[in-house]
Amino acid sequence: MQFEALRAVTWSVEDLEASRRAFTGALGLQEVCRGQISERQAAAWGLPAMADVPFAAVMSPDRPRVLLRFVSPKGSGKLPPLSTYGWNAVE
């Protein structure tokens, strides 16, 4: 198996709006969509409990192939911030 590029990164964040503002304001990324995680997407991740969790997604205008998605399962205890390997893999 050979990896050529990341297509999307999903972070669990405490404050969806603060994260979105930080990446759009300080880093100049553009918001491309927001909403709730669909049942289909949650099932594809193997995390059906993530259905209906709010998200926002941003992209660089210069490199529009990589999507950064923030999810905020606030109060659910489903996926606390910085508790998975994903954060380290992105860095």
C-alpha cells in the first residue's frame, strides 16, 4: 500500500467556533461547509454514535485538495479532544 496524499483530517475539538475562527482568521483558510455528521458518514468511520454531531470544514485556497474537519461532540464524552492518534499524525 502506498499513500500519496492526505485528503481529509478530522479533529475532535472542544469549541467548534473557536477552532473554525482560528483556522480561518489566523491561517487564512476558508470555510467550505458545516452541519451535522450524517448517519452514513458516522457508520463509514465505524463510529455510529457520532451521527448528528456538529462539524465545520475548512480548506486552503492555495491547496484545495485537503479538507480539515472539526467535530464537536461536546458533552457527549464520545471523543474527547486530543485523545486519538489523529492529532499526532497530522503534525
